[in-house]
Amino acid sequence: MLLPENDFSQPSDVNIDIEKILRRQDKIERELEKLRKMYDVMKEKNKKVIDRVNNRIDQLEQELSELRKTLDELKISVNHIKDGVTNVQQHVNNINSKQDFAIKAQDKFIGQLWKAFFILLSIISAAVTAIVALLK
């Protein structure tokens, strides 16, 4: 800061200017010290906040990692279940086709059994009629 050009013929004016400059210097030094203290306090407070934020980020990353692992395990389990269901469906289809074949064979056998029964009934009826006719 440049001092105004004064007439330095009077020493008291110079002393007043020097005192003003010294007071200004003291004021600036106090303000600077105050700002440095404020900066240190803010820095410490922000450090605490930043540490908390970093800790929370670490916790969330860990939880996310665990969730991804669990999800992967669930996907594997679901795939195993799907494979099991597909296997059961194949067995059920095989059983159904065998059952259909057995039912058709059973129906055919029962149909032939009825035919044999009616043929036997007819033979017995003819034999009884022939015996009755011979006895008369």
C-alpha cells in the first residue's frame, strides 16, 4: 500500500500515518489468525464428516457385496430347482405314456374277457338246452 504523498515537514503527521499503518497491520494479523483458527476448526469438523461418509461408503459397499453374493447363490438354487422340476416333468411324462399304454392294454384285455365270458355263457346255454332236449 502506498502512502499518500505528504509533506513530511511535520513529524506528527508522519507519526500518525505510521500508527495508522501499525494499527492496520495489527488488525490484519488478528483477522488472519482468526481465519487460520476458523480454517483449522472447519478442517477438523469436515475431517470427522468425511471420515463418517467414508465409513458409511465402506459399509454400503460391504453390504452390496454380500447382497450380490446372496443373489448369485439364489440364482444357482433357482437353476437347481428348475433342473429338478424339468427332471420330474420328464419322469411324469414317461410314467404317463406307460400308464396310457397299460390302460389301453387293460381295456383290450377286459374287452376280450367280456367276449370270452359271453362265448362261455352261450356255450353253457347251448349245453343246457341240449341236455334239456335230450332229457325230454
